[in-house]
Amino acid sequence: MINITMVSLNKFTTSVRGHNFTIERMPSGIWWVIVVNASVQAYNRGVAMPKEFDTLEEIEARYKSLRGISELVSDLSDQVQH
């Protein structure tokens, strides 16, 4: 189970095995994923470039650690809207 924090309706954060993820839905509808880990901190001074995805399912396919995030985001969004 992923421990995810809802920062806003379109922005979520989580940490999984030393990787800090920020998942954000942009106004265009695409999702950005920013991953900061030891490698990024060592070589890029902690600055990571976002990767773009069309759906949360694509994010789950790319990052196995984030499997289930589409369901969690849906549940969190539903709770906030009600």
C-alpha cells in the first residue's frame, strides 16, 4: 500500500524506498512525475526534470513502486469533492 499525501487536487507526493515522488496533473491534463533520489542529489544537485505521462496507468507501468496510485488518487479526489 502506498502512503500518498495530497498536496492539492492535482498534486501528490510519496516516498518509496529512497525515492521521493511528486506527481502533478498539469492544466493540459498530462501528468508530471518528478523523482528525487540519491543519484539526482549527487549528480544534479537535487534538481530532477519532470517526466510526462498521459495517464496514471502509464505512470504505474513505468514505476512499479507506484502501482495502485490511480486508484488512490481517484479515492482521494472523490473524498475531497464530497
